[in-house]
Amino acid sequence: MKITHLVFMLTSIALALSPAATMAQPQAPEQQIISLKAACTQIAQEDSIPDNELAQFLLDCVNDQLTESGYQRIESIDGKVDSTLATEENDPL
């Protein structure tokens, strides 16, 4: 009985970690990714994350939030910048 239970648990874990399980999750809307990136950028600034670690920090931070929300992880956040944030940062006011 214990062996059957153990086999069932291991099979369940293997299926949960398989790429097929990841594909079953929906993609997050791009606006949500943009919002998460902005929030993670704020955290990075508050935590004084060095520039050479910033890209990986942002990707990990966004993916952690996506995973918690039941969405697929992303491979890159390049180009996913909120245009209003970019405008504000470039505005000399």
C-alpha cells in the first residue's frame, strides 16, 4: 500500500513539473506583465539591485508573480515597457 502511494506521489510530481503542465497554464495579458515589471523595477530600486543583476532580477521577479497567479512563465521581458513610464522617465520636468 505504501509503495503504491509513493509511486502515485512521484508520478503526480513528475507530471506537475513536466513541460506539458506548464503549457496548460494561460499566458498573462501583456498589460499585466508590464505592470509586474514596473512593480519589480520599483522593488529593485528600493533594494539597490546592481545594474549587472537587474535584468535577471526583473525576469525572476515577474516570473514569480506570474507563477503565483497561475500564468505561464516568460522567457524575456525585453520590450515590455509601459509607455507612460518611459515617457515620465524621459521627461525633463
